[in-house]
Amino acid sequence: MTDLDTQQQVYVVGGQHLQNSLLAEFLNKQGLPATALRRVEEISADQVRSLEQTLVLGDFNTIDINTLISHLMEIDQEVVGDLLIGIFNVDDEDSLSRLAGLPMVNGGFLHDCPQDHLLKGVRAMMENELWLPRKVLQQYLMKSRGFNKTFARSEVTLTDREVEVLKVLATGAKNSDIARSLSLSPHTIKTHIYNIFKKINASNRLQAVNWAQENL
């Protein structure tokens, strides 16, 4: 895999600034542009507006995850590129399983995760893949199956365009890929995805993909 270009950025956010600075330095050495920040409020829409892909790695032990998500969801509505969340330093698999269903969270890492495993996961998330331990993902998929059964296709009114977007999204495509495929702007694709998520009551791509597989 080639190094990420300047259109992609990783922010490592949390109170353990020395540790996070070392993590950011490690990612930079691996070709992943990264910056350590103490607070998620230091990230603004202006900072990520020109980026194609932004991944925010939040320290589970030193920041409030709900505050992190709320702030980034507000920013996400103002930018064109993909804005993703990963959580690291998670205490146990049960905590990681609960995080898996939160909006914009694409993956997470336990506190004892080796550096090479974290690097592989960061790269995967920057490709819009989910990155969770297999056991956690299995537990979450079982819960998601129950979610899908409660939302039949007949209960949801999607436009023809939203169905097109959802079908391409279900292949694992990034927003930019969906835009190229359907000859639409990335901003329009993001708007369609927000509307789709609201209609099917999905909080992340995994739930949307599961719903599409069951109902389209």
C-alpha cells in the first residue's frame, strides 16, 4: 500500500499528550500525516475542509466519547471529505463492543494493542473499512441482525437516487468513489447518506450495509 498523501490526516486526541505525541510521530514515520491534540475542540471545519479523508483517534481513557462524536458530527456536515473516528486505549472488549454502534466510529483498539496492529487498523479505517476484534465484530453483527429485522423495506421510503447511493455504499465504496460512480458531487453524496441513515435509523455504515443486504 502506498503512503497516504497530503489530502489525508490523522488527529490523535487525548489528555496523555506525551504518549499521543509519540503515537503521532510513529504514524508520521510510517507515511501517515498525524498531529497530536489535547482536545477535540481544537479540530475545526476549516482544518478538514480541504482534506479528502480525516481520521480522529480518540483516547478512551482521557476524553468523553460522546463529546468527541457530537463535535465531529457538527463538523462533518460542513465538509465534503470523509471524517472518521477510531478509539484507542479501550479497556476491554465489552467497552469496545458498545463503541461499535456509535455514529461515525469505524474501529477501535484495546489498550494492549501492538503498534503494528494499530498501524494496520489505521490504514484500514482510512480505506473506510471497519476495524474491530473478530469477537467484538461478531457480537455487534448479532445485534445488528435484530436491528435489520425491525425495519422492513416496506416501512422505509427511499428515493430512487437514495437506493442507488445505498447500493454503491454497500460495496464498501468511499463517498468520493460513490460520487464518481454516480456522477454527483461528494457533498451531494454526503447529503444523501445522511438522509438514508435517518430514514433507516442507522448510526453507521455497518448498519446501513446490513440493512441494504437484507432489504434491497
